[in-house]
Amino acid sequence: MEPELRELLEYLEEVLEDYERYVINLGRNDLSASLMLYYRDEIQDILDEIKYEKELDLQEYWLKVRNLDELLRNNAEAVVNEIGYDVFKRHQITNNPPLSHWWWYLNRQAARPVPQPKLWEIWKK
């Protein structure tokens, strides 16, 4: 195996670990929760780049990604609540991800949160 390819696989494993850590810790990622989406992008880019390497068996990577993606999809509401509905919209505008990168569009599966009254609007209750 070429050294560049070996290095890319090692990097893929690192990014997969990071993605897994975020997915497993849904609801506890705080302000860094958006990084989960960027890690997923990085995984997709790497897998797309090496998917035609004949000497590689990528099945275990794809399987792990599929399982983590399933967790992410099944918890779309929690992901959107943690990252923020409006933050998803900003990411969509800023990054303009392709629709095939569905993780950037999880907010479309979740109900828009009811806006909380501003502190100075408490009297409206």
C-alpha cells in the first residue's frame, strides 16, 4: 500500500472516531456540536476519494459510517435542538452543501422550535 493511501486511511479512522464521539454524546456536545457535521463531511470526502482503490476493502468503514448515520438520523430532533435550528440554516447558507450531504439538512426533519420571549417581553405572558 502506498504511504499516501495509508496516511489517508489513518486520518479516516481518526475522523471516524471523532464523528462517533459526537454522535454517541448527542445532547452533551454543547457549543462544539456543529463540528459533528464537518466531521461527517470529511468522512464523505475521504471515502469518495478512495472508493475506487482496488486494493482496499472499505466495507468496515462504510458499515461504521452507516451505523453512526442511522443514529444521527434517528435522533434528528435532538441534533437540531443541540446545534440550533437557525444555526443549521446559517450553515446551509454559508457552506452550500449538496443535498446528498443530508446531515446538513436535518433541520428539515425537525419541527421549528417555538421562539422564547425576550427578557424584556416577559410582560406579554
